[in-house]
Amino acid sequence: MAEVVLTGVGKTYAGGVTAVTDVEFTVPDGAFCVLVGPSGCGKSTLLRMIAGLETITTGTVSIGGRVVNAVEPAERDIAMVFQNYALYPHMSVYDNMAYGLRNRGTPKAEIETRVREAARVLELGDLLARKPRQLSGGQRQRVAMGRAIVRKPQVFLFDEPLSNLDAKLRVQMRVEIRRLQRSLATTSVYVTHDQLEAMTLADMLVVMNKGRVEQIGAPLDLYRRPETLFVAGFIGAPPMNLIDVAIGPDGLRPVAGDAGIVGGLGIAVPATGARLGIRPEHLHVVGDEPAPEGGIALSYTVSAVEAVGAETFLHGRLGATGPDVVIREPGTIAAAPGTVRRVVARRDDLHLFDRETGRRIPLDA
Amino acid sequence: MEKRAIFQGRLLPFALVAPQLVVTLVFFYWPASQAVWQSFLQEDAFGLSSEFVGFANYRDLFAKADYYRTIGTTAFFSALVTALSLSIALFLAVQADRQLKGATAYRTLLIWPYAVAPAVAGVLWFFMFQPSLGLVSQGLRGLGFTWNPLLDSTDAMALVVMAATWKQVSYNFLFFLAGLQAIPKSVIEAAAIDGARPVRRFWTIVFPLLSPTTFYLFVVNVVYVFFDTFGIIDATTAGGPAKATETLVYKVYSDGRVGGDLGGSAAQSVILMVIVIALTAVQFRFIERKVQY
Amino acid sequence: MVEHRPFGTALAHLTLLIGIAILAFPVYLAFVASTWDAATIANGKMPLTPGPLFLENYWRTLFVGTSGTTRQPVGGMLFNSFVMAMTIAIGKIVISLTSAFAVVYFRFPFRMTIFWLIFVTLMLPVEVRIYPTYKIVADLNMLDTYAGLTIPLIASATATLLFRQFFMTVPDELVEASKIDGAGPMKFFRDTLVPLSVTSVAAMFVIQFIYGWNQYLWPLLITTRDDMQTIVIGIKKMIVTQDALTEWQLAMATAVLAMLPPVLVVIVMQKLFVRGLVETEK
């Protein structure tokens, strides 16, 4: 078992395009680290640098205390699960799993034991003689996992392994991967663009954007306290409402549209402007009661209602012509389109960001 | 397009291309450059010394009437075989395409002549038209036609055209059938609903859609007639009678066999190379266009 | 077709059957001739049905040879043809696989130059440079040898291009998975790339076997000894066009024997053959 340490890691391609800049973090031994971000943010490149499939331009990657920059992929003691699984199409399931062990000269009996064990854990026992094309998507995914497990590597690397599965199977495999990783306690680095997958799998979440790390932390910490506008908008579904605000005579007021926010936050907003973030689930439709202490109240024009049973989504505008705002209420509530409602949020649930730098402005300072 | 995932290695890739590279250099580039070089040389009567004569060999070649005649023969032969084998193959392919069930079976029964060696094809046809014992020539004699490819140049040309067409129909059929089957059925049905009768449909819809295949086959057939028919001609008429069936390739061979004029023979080879390269270039331009669409 | 016309369909079938009959007729005639005696054929009264001498004629053709001239029996020619076709087909496939592998999976100096050098040979059939090539083979003392018969025909841009095209479609992830599984380039080539290429290899084999078997001009020049002749050359030499004394029954038996292997390959491996032809078009 081993920890993975990245120090000042960067990647610039021969053409001068920079994919990754100055990435620095440590994945503790046995932890499940998820790299998440939109496509093109450099997360896959970073993973491939850890794997040794891409050269490292600057900085160092070390695995288990050994700097591996110049070490071949085969010598890094890692295993990787690819997005398209990369199973050898002409080999049986058994041979797919055994190939890496054979190349390393593992004794035959040992290979047999390990493959059977992995097949048992992954419920592939009956499929060992089949070829990949005779398997379903989910089964192929398991074989790819099995190929990684039998090697007993120091680190597992996953490159969007679930993105080719349908929604139902994806949830199922997500749970399974998590269970497996827990029981093996192998350090893992997992790349995905799906924030829900990232939230549910990670011990440690690394949010990336444009080749840089935006924020690192436990999933719920990132949800509760996003440090940048990007993280605020990326984590959570439906995404956080972000409203450009300025300080008016009676406190905060939106930049666009008519006034609609009642209650100031009692802090100074930078001259360049600020953006107020409120998650849909933290806005509540109320009657006449006042805003909570230190919190805010909004006037909200409902334009559409989506009732899905367990919860209700409201789409509408701040004031009559202000920015779009989404509200997520538990259960069902009555709100006809076109009506104007009063909406409140607690101070603890508000996030304020510098519009220029994107950094968080602390409300509790 | 380039691969992202590659292997490192300095000597290994050279070792891997070496066999092909060596064979190519020794048996393609070396003889080809020899031909080009020799075409500018003239040997003395004893073949002991040679001198550089520029384009003299080419000028000599084009000064002789028999070279023009060979060019004419080749053009006539190519045009006839290409036109015949393309149209017969297209006709058969259209018939086979109509039989959704039988198309594959018909394909099996029609493609095998591709595998017959040109020389063997020549022998088969010669056997039918042999003046004294050939069944077909006897039948024709019964009808009052005398048929002797050994003496009559028209008969000889007809014989090689038939044998060459016979062999080439199957290849063209294969491509036409594939081309026809690639045309979406809905397009044909739309035309039918628009009131186009089958024959009109063929000329206004099917044939234009088939034009890439037709063009490709046209080039391939011309190259075929140039080179692969050597065996047919050698096995049936040997270029005769009186050089009536002598194509450019056959002339290179027979002039060279007689020996003597090395420079002239080389000049003929070079002209052939230029023709093939021009044909291939035409084909590439066409492929390029196809890629763009 | 859209219309349902039983008559039209029947007509199409009829047309196709006539076409097939015309294509098959010369071959049928050759087969019939190979089962009669020389005299029956020579007097021009050969029936259109097979005669009684099938076994005798083929026995003589294969193991004895014609009587008029001192020609080799065809058995040895069949063997030569087989060696030539197999060597050319396998040789082309092997050197094309390795060179395509190098061009696609490595970056090395002059990579594209070498690729183009190979590519241009597409345009130079052996016929256009026949005598200079002959001279080189003669200088290398390869006349009347299997090496001289096959090696000059082995370099093939067609196969290299086909394999290159196929390799480009192999997902990059397979290379990466192999690297992580500890396989070097040659191990990847042997364990993964070649097994994946079997269909392309087989398709190429069919095409190149026929190409090799049917070679005419090259073996005609390169072989002077009777025992080095291929069957396609042999049959031509049995026929003296001006001479009615040609032993036609033996010549026709030879023709049938010369056609049989490549025709069988095409029919048995029809799918691969069609694929090979169509893919080399691109």
C-alpha cells in the first residue's frame, strides 16, 4: 500500500499547449481520491501522468515514497481501468485477467488462484471462458476491474470507468467499486466529470478547472464551503443560484432587474462587484414571516413548477424581471405560475464571491 | 491521423521496416532508376560502350510508325475491354441486385473467373476458337463465317478482347453489386413514389449514385488491360498476327527479348511508368474528393 | 426493386443464368476436353459431354507429362506454383505487418520518407521495369531459384497500406493497457496486434495467393530450367498454336489443374476475398 504524492506537477505538450499547471496534493495510503471537473480540465492528463502514459513536464510524482517520473508504466506497480475498458478482444476473460501476471512471470498456480478469487468477488465465475464481445457492458466493466484487482497493485487508477454504462448500471457499479475499494484498502485515483459520482465515491475530492486545482477536500466540505465560484457552480445539482449583487441603500440588491432582496448582510462588497450564491434546496417559500436572523428574503415570480413527487422544483425570477432562480422544496407545494411569492434563506446557507477573482468572501468575518 | 499511444525505440523500428525497405529499394527503385538512366544512353553495336544521348531514344521511338500503331492498338483494346466488361458487369449486377435472396449465390457463381490466371483464360478461349478443332470456330464455319485468329488480325483482336473481358467481368460485377447494395432502398422507393419507372429510375438515380464505383473501376480496368492482359495475349496470339494485338507492355517484352536496343526498350519502360503514374494520380485525386464528401 | 412483377423477376433470373452459363462454358469445355483422347479432339468432333479418359489423362498430366516434347509432368509444376504462391503471400504479409507496425507505433527519423518510398511502389507493377529487374536478379545469381521467383514480387504497398489502415483503428487504450500489463512493443505485436489482425491477414492472404499463383511474365523470364516452371507457364508451353498435334486433352487437364487451387480459394473463402478486394480499394 502506498500514498501518492504530486509536487508541482505540470504538463505542456510539444505544441506549447499547457494541459496541467502546478498541481500539488497527496493521496493518503488507502484513500479514494476523485479528480473531477469539466471535460478538458486536465484531469485525465493528470491521471495518465500518474500512470506513466504521459510524460511529466514539471514537478514530480511519487508512489509509495519512490519518485516515478522516469519509471515505465509496467514498473510503477499500478493498475488502470479505462473508459472503454481496453479489454483484449481476442483473449478470454480469464486470459485478459491473467495477461499482466504472466508478463511478470507469476507462477501458474498463483495466477489461477488470483484470477479465480477476483472472478468470485466480481461474480464473473461463469464467464471466464467467454470473449469480451460475448459480455454485456456491465460484465465488461467487471472484467476490467478484475484485471486491475488480480495484480494487487499499490494504486488503482480509474479513467471514467462508468461513463459507458446506462444510468441504472452506473449507480450499481458505483456502489460496488466503493465497496471493493474499501475492502481492499488500495489507494485509488478516480477521474470523472460526473459530480454526483465524485461526491458519492470520494474520500478526497479534487476539483479541477483549466488545468489547475480549484479546491481539495472532503466532498461535503466542498459542498458546504466552496472556496471559488467555479466549485460553487460545479458541485451540487441542480447547480447553485448565482446572482450578481451590489450594495444598495437598503443593503444588497441585484445588479439586473428590479429590486427583490430584502435584508443586508452587513459586510462590505468589493468595488468590482460580488456574486451571491444560494443553493436551490436552501431557498424556502414562506408566507409573511420575516427573514431569519441575518438572512435574507426575496420576492420571487414563479414561472414554472415541476413536481416530481418527493420534491418540487420551482423556476422563476427574482423580483419581476430579475435573474433566473431555481428553488427545490421537499414534498409538494402549491405555487401557480405567474404568482409572486416570498422566499427566504438562512445566513449560514449564503455564499458570497468576489466577482473579479472568483474567491469566496467570508460572511462570518 | 497519428497514434497517441506509441512505443519508444531507436533501432527496433528500423529493424521492422528493413525487410520491406530493402526489397523495395533493390527490386523497385534500383531497376526503375536503371530504366530511366538507360533510356538516355545509346550502346554501340557490340554492347561494349555506351554514351549519353539525351532524349534521342525517345525521339527515335516516336519517329517510328510501329510505335504509334502499338499505341493505337493498346488504346483500342483498352477501350473495348473496359467498355464491354463494365457494361456487362453492371447489367448482371443490376439483375442480381433485384434478387434480394439470390444475390450472394449469384455472386459466388459469377466471381470465380477472377481467380483464373490470364494466361489460362487465354488458353481456354483459344481452344474454343482454334481454327481447325475449336468448337466455336467450327460452328461459325457452319454458318458461313471463317474465323482464324492466327491469320486474321480482326479475329485475333476479337479473341483477346473476349478472353480479357471474360476475366474482368467478375471483378467489376463484385464492385457494382456492392455499390448497388449500398444505395439506400428508401431513395429508390422515393423515386418510385415520384413516378419514375424502373428504367428511368436507373438512369436518373441509381447510375449517378454509382458513379464513384464506376470511376474507380474505369481506372482499375484500364490498368488491368495495360498489364494483366499480357498473359492472355502471349498465350493466344503472341502479339500477332502481324503485330495486330501487340500492346505497349507486349512490345517492351518482345523488343527486349529480341535484344539489341537497350536504350529504346528502356525508353518504352519509362513511358509506361509515366502512364501508370498518371493513371494513379487521377485515381488519387478522385479518392481525395471522395474523402471530402 | 419496388414493383412486384413475377415476370420481371423470372427474366432477371434467366439473364443471370445465361450469364453464368457463358462464363462457365469455356471451363466446361476444357474439362470435357480433358476427358477425351487426342484424336477425338483433333478431328473437331468432340462431344459436349465428358468422355471416358478422365483418370488416365489426369494421371498422365500429373505424373508422366506430354509425349511430343520432353516436358516435365505437371505434378512438379503444381508444387512450384504452390511454393511461389505461398511464399509471396506469406512473405508479403510478414514484411507488411512489421513495416506497418513500425510506421504506426513508432516515431523515428525518416519515418514518413520510408512510408512514401513504400507507398509509391503501388504505381510500379513489375511489368513496367521488367528487364532491369531481370538483370538485377541475374546479377544476384537468383535465376531459376525460388528466391528469384518470389522475393522481387514480395514488396507490396497494398498490404502495408491495408495493415496500416487497420492498425489506426485499434484503440490506443489497448497499447496503454498492454504497457501497464508489462508488455513491450514486440510482445504487444505478438500477443495483441497480430491476433487482432487475423481477418485482415486472411483477406490479404487470399488476394496475394491468387496474385502469386497467377504470375506469368515474371516466371516466364526468370525460369529457364523445366523443373523450375510453374503450371501457368507450363500450360502455355504445351500449346503450339500453329500445330494441330498439340495434345489438347493434356493441355486442358493442365488448365483445369491450374485453375482449381485459386478458384477454390476464392469460393471457399469468398467473404474474406470480397473483403480483401474491397478494402484494398481505399
